[in-house]
Amino acid sequence: MSVDDERSDEQRWAEVGRIVSQVQTVTHRHHTLLERIGDASIKPLTGIPIAIVVLLLTFQVIRFIGEGLISYVFEPIFDIYTPLVMKLSELLGPGFVHDVLIGTLIEGKVDYVQSMGLLTTGLYVPFAMVLPYVFAFYLVLGFLEDSGYLPRLAVLVDSLMHRIGLHGFAIISFLLGLGCNVPGALSTRILETKRQVFIAATLMAIAVPCMAQLAMIAGIVGKHGAKGLGIVFFTLFMVWMVLGYLLNKILKGKSPEIFMEVPPYRIPYWGALLKKLWMRIRFFLGEAIPYVLLGVFIVNVLYVLGIIEFIGKIAAPIVVGLLGLPEGAVAALIVGFLRKDVAIGMLLPLGLTMSQAIVASVVLAMYFPCVATFAVLTKELGIVDMAKSAAIMIASALMVGGLLNLIL
Amino acid sequence: MKLLLMGNPNVGKSAIFSRLTGVNVIVSNYPGTTVELKKGAMKLGDQWAEVIDVPGTYTLEPISRAEEVAVEMLKKGDVVINVVDATNLERSLYLTLQLLERKTPVIVALNMWDEAKHKGIVIDVEKLEKLLGVPVAPTVAITGEGIKELVSRLPGVVLRTVT
């Protein structure tokens, strides 16, 4: 075979055909069970019910594993840890160091969610509140990924996604974003045009809360009952649809069709599955712990210096007037730039009503990405597009927050 | 020396990369999992070689940014390990032919060899080697089968054996 000269498309395909006919033989066999499931999960008639069952099951499994880990593993660990912290608290005595490390004692005791010390809230939030759900989410996601279900879900939602200027495959980016927006934002690269990347990245930053945030939202809104959570998710979903629709109408350019390869169903190989889970947990810990601790530290410094009170006064018309939140919520909005889970945790001591908790959760999810996501988005979109995207985020967060405040 | 792992999306390049370098990368069963170049190193005889996991591409005429990255990389590689899906030979060979038209030496890893067998697909490896004019090694990246043979047949690499 000559390998020097460039050939045309047809010549290459003809050559491929010649080679394959000489080296490959395919023996007859019947459809396997996996192939039958494969066909059933793409046809709308059977595919949509299958998708609904898969998604419901996914939520249930994540809740079951997450809650189980919290009550049977992490809370007992922190119960053992509490006497140590109390000892340290006595040793330190009141003062700045105590406030930073242990935080405020509530009724003479450590309250892991409200105390806001590096060794209390700074460890409790990432390990006992967020990590269990992150673990559960990535376990289920890994299974969905390796089995080959996700591309089939992509085919199923393709026509819906076209309404928002994307195609079905972008659903995988959004699902990854539910775990953490950083890998989600990176995965938008598989989309063809800058326009599609812009729409997908902006929608993700605004309407797709990461698992760390979701776990905390479940904590603060969920304690008022499932209805509140439902409102938060429904609102974010509507924002995703409406904003996507508008962006698709307003932005110039086209969203081209793609041809997507749908791989066969495979039975996940548990070794690879666990390795992937471990890598993602490590990534989460490396990303979350430093920022959570930094966030908690900054909160303390800002309070001591009186800066939060100062900004609170300035921002009062928006936070109190427009959003109907107490002035103290400003501190959460500031920390939200760094780390959303800590920010939502800061809302707890404020004693919010259910509607205030809903408004605060939605606004915190929408108004700006956390610093890690912001850095990745700036790299992917460029500074100009990032500025446009940020403007959309802030404007839509205020609009939706204000609207919710009026309705609820 | 730079080894490039190239092939269609979702043929197991990242799984082979993990096998060769011991570097953990995310592997999934859908196209487009790898969007950035991932680099690792492996010991070849007494020298170290850089192994690069290149995002998947169907042709050398790129459409998406991930594919652009792939084509850009080709200029810098010393050897291309063209990962081919044995269950999808016909689709995969187009890129193989395009790669063979370039100057960089190529070795073909016929991956998912186990799945091809299950599907009743039989491929005459020796004949394929003869027709393509480059080494072809059947592999099962997820379990590590065939990876040793692949490495020992890398073009331009002389593995010194102790005599």
C-alpha cells in the first residue's frame, strides 16, 4: 500500500471497505439483553418512562446513601470529636483565636453548623454535610457513565435541548455540573461553536447548583419540608429553560446539528468505577477543604473588622428591600463568591422563614459562580464573554429573587 | 520521545493511557470524556517516554475544539498509538488511513478485543497488519490484556533484553 500521497475521502473509504472485507468475518447471533435494553431506552415510547424511573431511582439512591453516611458514619465521628473541641475551647479562653478556631459557642456548646470556627464548622460542613452526598452522587454518576446510559438520555432530550440552542449531548455537561461546576464547565468544550459553549456555560453557572450547594440547600430549606425544596428546584429549572430560550433567540449565530456516537451498553467494571469515584472524591477534597477553611477564616476577619456590617448597610436596599432578606444575609452573599456551601450554612443562624430560605438559596445559586468555577469559565470563555455572562447572572438573580420575594 | 494515543471518541484511549502510565484519568462509556490533553510518562527500556492522551477525533479535519487539540498534537508526536475499536473496525479505519498518510510512525491497538469476540466478530490480525503495513496488537485496556505486547512492538523502540 502506498502511504505517501494524500487521497480523497472516497478513495479512503473504498480502501477501508477493501481491508474490512478481507480481515473481518461476522458470525450470526441473536440480540443480547443489553442490546434490547439499548433499543428500548432510545425509543420515546419506552425511553421516556425508563428515563423517569432512572432519574427517580438516582435521587432515591443518592438520598439513601448520603443520609445513611451522615447518620451512621460522620455524625458519630463528630460526636467523638466534640469533647476534644470543648477541651480546646476551655484552654483557649475567650478572644480572637478562640473565635477563629472554635467560633461562637451557642448556649455554652459547640454548634457545628453555626459556630463558624475553623475546627468546628470549617470541618463539619465539608465532611459531615457535603462529602456524603458528593460520594453518593459520584457513585451513581459513575455507574450511569460507564453503563452507557448517558448518551441515550442525550438522544432522548435532544429536541428539548434544541429549544435552548444546544443539543442533547449538552445534558452530560449539566449532569457533570450537578457534581461540581468545574468539570461541568470544562466538558462544554465538546460543543461545536463558541455560541453553544457560551449558552451551556452560562446556564450551568446560573441554574445548575453543585452537589455541595445542594446538600446545604437540602439542609436549610428541607427542614421546612419537601415543598420548599420543590419550589427551589422548580424555579431553577424554569430559569434554565426560559433563560436558555431567550439566549438562543438573542445571540447571533447558529447551533449546528451533530452526529453522536451512541456506545453499546456495558456492564460497568467495578475496579474502574471505584477508581473513578476515588479520583473525584480526592478532587472534591482538594478543592473544597482549602476554600471552606479560607471562607470561614475570612468571615471571622470581616466580622471582627466590622466590614460585613458596613457592606450590609450599603447593600440593604437590595438585600432587604428587593429580596426581603435580613441584613445579615449580606455576609453569606460575600462568602458565596468563595464557596457556596459555607455561604448557605451562614444563613442558618439568621432564623429565616421558609420563603426567605427559598429566596436566599435561589439567589445564592444564581448570582455568581464560586471562585473555582469562575476561574475555569474565564479561561474557557475569555474575559469579554465572561463579563457578559456575569452580567446575565447578576441581573437574572436579582430579577428572579425579587419575583420570588413578591410571590411567596 | 513522545507517544500519542489517538483514535475515534470512546474507543478506550484513556483506559490504555491509564494502563501505560499508571496515571489515573477519568474513563467513561461515552464519547468526549477527554477534552484536554493528559500527559504521563512510562519507562521504555532505559529511557522515559512521554505519553499523551489526545481527545478523540474521527478525522484529521477537526470540527470541535477538542478535535482541534488532537490535530495540533499530531505535529509534535514521535509515535502514534492509534487506538481502534475492534467492534467498529470499519468506522475506525478511516482515521487510521489518514494517520498512515502522515510521516509519524503508527502502531494500531485493536482495543475491546473481548467485546468483539462476544459479538461474533472475528478479525484476522496478521492480514490486517500486512494490509496496513504497521504493527497491530489486540488489547483489552480495561483489564490490561495485550498491553505488554503493544508496548513491545512500538515502532522505533528497541527494548534491550538482558542476555
